Amino acid sequence: MSFKYINPGIAHRSMINNYTNTNYYSGLCLANGSFSVDLPPDTKEVYVLFQGYVRGFGSASQHVYAKNGSGLKTGLWNDGNTGADTYMLNNQTFSSRYQLITNTFHVIFLHIVSDSSAGVFTSLINGQSAVNRTGINVLNGEDITQIGFESGYDMSFSGIIISDEPISPAERVCALPVSATNTTMQDNGNGTYTATAAGQTVMQTVDAASLAATIGEASKITGICAIVNPAYYDGDGLSSIKAMKGEAEQGSFALSTDTTGAASASWKENDISISDLGRMNLGWKSAT
């Protein structure tokens, strides 16, 4: 089963509050610190695309990598003491290096295939080839279990896309303007909603005309990410929430009583048009 993980710049669900809403890129926030994305079983091939904002190179390390169950890593590696030199790392061995300019965004693309002899490790940074190795041992042919992002303040992440199917380096994550919100929950009047029974929903419609003006009417939608923040429960009965596309459930998430909690869901779309997106209702449903 194919998957598509989309993250506009909020850390993974286990650390979703570890972010700084600085809006440096496309109105999206940037994740600081370290987090990881667990991949489905039997994943041997993965594509990763993200924008990294580099403030400088201090003592902190900046790493983005694919990891197997044995702990081997393949990806980008900067230990802080190497300055702007960012190394391409395969199976814990440096293969080449690329210099990252500070105080700017870098669009970084990775394609990794785990195989003991026919592996692939390629990377584009700002459209230029940083490494292109094929027919090699990558991660000993073991399953790729995790994509890791590690950084201190020196580098932040935004517009993250991870999939086991091809990603175009031209893909971007953008915020969706909303034209209408319909809810059966209690509207608190401040952009938040309170569910009092299971099955209540808050659904939103995308402003297709505004989106087309921003990214171009010919653009295609390859995936959707829905985020609810904050998301928590404060009583008995309701303790989970479901991401919805129309009547179709896209994921169910257990909530806690932590008032800073949140949830996110992402899924693949097959190159739908902006007008198709504008006819969708996207949102959340309360559940027990």
C-alpha cells in the first residue's frame, strides 16, 4: 500500500508542539529540533522532499536520513564542526559533500532504495545533483523503517513530503485558503470548536479561486494534510478524533487531556485539479 506523509512544518505527532511559527516560507511554520517519521513495514524505496532554512552552523548537528532496523543511516550529514560542508552519508560512510549557504532556504530532494547490491542514493539540492549513486549497497537491503530529521536552532524544516512512490522535485506544500466552514460542534467564536457528542463534525471548503491565483490554475494536487491544533478532551466519553474527506475517514487519532495536544493526517491524491479540490469537504469528526 502506497503512502504519502505531508508536514507543512510542524514536528511529527509525537512532538507536534515542538515548532516555531515563524512563517519564513509560504506562510508555513518551521520545525525546530529533532523528530522522526516511522514508515510502513516492507518499505524498501523512499522519496523525501523538504525545504531547509539554514541560519548558520554552530555546534549543533544537522542530519536528514533514512534508517534501517539495524541502525544504519543514509542521507545528509552535518556535524556542526564541518561548517557549511554537508556530507552525503551512505551506510555510515561519507561519499561526497555539498556546501549549504546560510540565511536562506534550500530545496532538498532524496531518493533512496535499500538493496545490498542494486541500491540507489541520489540527492538534489536546489535542483543541482549533490550525489547520484546506483548499483551500490544501501542499508544492506533491509527495510527502511524511519526517516529522521535532527537539528538544533541552526536549521529548520518546512514543506516535508515523504512517499514510497515518485515525488517530483517541483512539488511544494502550500496552505489552503478556506471559503466556508460548516460545523455541528459548538462554535466558540475564536476559531476553535467543542464537540459535546460523538459524530459531530467541523468541515471546511477550500477557496479554489484564491488557491489558483496563488499557485496557478494548472497546478495539480498530489496529497492533502489536515491539522487540528489544539486537540484534546476534558471529560468522559469523547477521547479520539477522525480526519475526514467528505464521508470517508482518513485516519483516527487518540487524544489526551493535554491542552497543547494536536493531531495531523495526510493522504495521497491522484493529481486532482484545484477545481476538484474546491468541491471537497475536509475536516474532523469527534469519536469515542
